[in-house]
Amino acid sequence: MNTQSKSTGRGRGVNASRRAAASMLAAIERGKTLDEARDKLDGLADNDRAFANAMVLSALRHYGEIEILLQPFMKRPIPGRSHLARALLYIGVAQIVYMQVAPHAAINETVGATGRREQPFRGLINAVLRRVAEAVPIAADPLASLPEWMINSWQAAYGETACAAIAENIQQLPALDLQFTSAAAMTEFTAAIQARNEASDSPARQHVLSADCLRLENAGAVEHLPFFADGTWWVQDIAASLAVRLFPVEAGDEVLDICAAPGGKTLQLAARGGRVTALDISASRMRRLQENLTRTKLEADCQTGDFLDWQPGRQWSHILLDAPCSATGTLRRHPDLKLHRRAGSGAYMAKQQADMLDKAAALTKAGGALMFCVCSLEPEEGEAAAAAFLQRNPRFQAAPLQAENLPAGFATAISAEGWLRTTPAMLPEAGGCDGFFAACFHKKADA
């Protein structure tokens, strides 16, 4: 199964790009996140950087499959201390099996990317990659690239068929979802893309997901898209946008957005006319949020701090808590999470979410609304966390979300309890979406 765009893998810096990709993959294996490990690509030309990034993403998406594929060709695994040699082998397999790179190019250039420390494994890498290239194609098994605990969790929550569909969709290269400040802005953007496509050998493909959300495939660099500087749109997966679409915020309402960065929901709330206070613990992520506010010409009061230690001295009529979570719903974009998450991660995060929810409840005005959301597929972080909150907080009652307020394709996303649940198996005709959960609660008026 080929889930990446075809590439010859040839050009300037091919050895450098493969060595950088191996360094990035090895860093992720040692615990760095995908974003943190991208510093290994510094110094590469744009094309080489893009190719290196694609190799790493392919290797991560098919990590478990690659492990199984390599077993018949190796008498013993490469020792754990030789991270880069093993990583070179993995990106070599990714090129041959999943990226349609010409085998001779993938083998020669990957072997050529070995350095002095990997020299003892140079012959092994060469021999194994050649045997992989000569082997009969192996049927794709997306479930093989998921940890067993994750499969068990998703099968229990969503059923075997849905779990298989989720596993298949998270291996696909995700498209780019753009949220617009208005339907008119999206119409103008669409026309500009169509005009650009007429002069391009590699046209972008457009899918209208809602009146103000457009999905782009083969979009290219975000900063080179039409009207980027004008700030009429921002990048945000359609699933992540649904919570705010369903939140009863009107122009002039005061809203507290907790764990706000990088800011998609803050921008949505501000675009609707909300008077937003945005809080996040990360100073660097808040700088990014402020940059997005400046570019889109929207306003919010941005504050940096740990919510559990924060003492604002006031309450809000509307609070949105996008709580820290295991983020397993974002595996399409962050396949490194398969290597970093462990069984029990959801239960650990649920405790922190409960503490944050209870504090958010205290900051909600009587008669106000509290929206809780996570980008996790684990029920203990979503459905179970929402139910437990209602049990602990008798002053709150569920405020069921309405399916008619959702874009087409999400009719089944509202549960019997009135909660939102999306999975990557939804929107299959358009390439799927992130996994997401949201529940809204109403605080009863003072007696």
C-alpha cells in the first residue's frame, strides 16, 4: 500500500536528506516528539528537507509493519545502541515499499548515508534492503502498525470494523483543512486556487467541507497559499473546529479559552465576536497564537500560565477547556505518538483533566456554559471523563449538542448523551478527519 507521493529520491543532497531523516527518526525513537526532532533537518535545502520529512512520516506510519517485514531478513536485530543504523534501515524500507522510490536509488543512497559509526552495519543494510526490494509485495496490514493496547481499546470502544477503518485512515497522508473568517473569503480563495491550478503542473485538489471550511490536497507551503498575509483563513482540522461550532457563543459574550494554543479555537471564538481570554502554559505556543491573531486581524487577551495555579479573581459566562490528553485522535498528523504512548496513558491524563474541569466549573458563572473537549480516541478521556464530571458537580447538567448544527458527513457524530465523538474513519470520501470528543455542560442558576 503506497500512501506517499511518488518520488525518485534523486537530486542534490540525497545522502544528506537520508542521513538527516535517520537522525530525526532515531531522535523520535529516543523520546523526542515529531516537532522537536525536526531540528535534525536544519541546514537542508527546501526540497531535501521535504523529502527527509516524508521519509520519516512514512516510516512512522508503517513502523509496526516494517518491523514485521524485516524479521525474515535478519537473524538478529541491530543492537539498540546503534540507533542511526536501525533508523537508516527503516527509512530505506519506507522508500522502497511505501513511497515508490526506485529501489536502486533507495538502496544506494541510503547505504551511502551511513557514516563511520554505522560502518559495521553498512553491508547488512545493503543486503537487507536488496532482499526487501526483491521480495513479493506484502499485503498491507494497518493494524500491525498500532500497539496492541491501542487496538484493544479502540475495538472495545468502536468495534472491530471501525477500528480497522481508523487504522487504515491514520496511515494516509492528511490533507490541509483551512477555516475561513467568512463564506465570502472562502469563495475568493477557491477562485484564486483554481486560477493557480491552471498554470500549475501539480494542481491542488479542493474539497468543500462546510460553508467556511475547505480541504486542500497537494497544497504546497502554507505561507505561499493565496491571501495568507491577508489573514482570511487559518489551518485547523475540521474535527477540531466542531466544538466551537456547537458552543452557544454570541457576539459580545465573554469567553475563557483554556489550553488555547496554538489557537484554532481562539480564532473561531474571536471571529464570532466573542471577547476572548486565551490562556496556555507554553510561552512559545502563545507567541504563535499571538502571531495568528495578528495575521487574521482578530483580538484576544492572551495570558501565559498553568491553569491549575492561575488565580484570575473572576468568572466567565462561557468557558472552553481543550484539555491536555493522549492526543491519539491526531495520529494522522502525529504518527510518532504510537511510539510514545503506553497503556494507561489515558487514565493518567483523565486525572489531570478532572482537576482542570473542576476548576473550570468554579470559574463558570451561574447560568453559564462549560465546553470540555479532547483530541483523544480513548473513552476514559472523553465519555467517561464527561460522565464523571457530572457526578462530581451536581450544579451542572448536560447541554446536549445538536447534529443539525454540524457540517455534512457528521450526522452520526452526536451520541445518545448529546456528546460529540469523531474518529478518523469519518469523512472517508474526503480523506478522514482527526478523532475528537466534546461535551457541553450548563451551570444551573443560583437558587
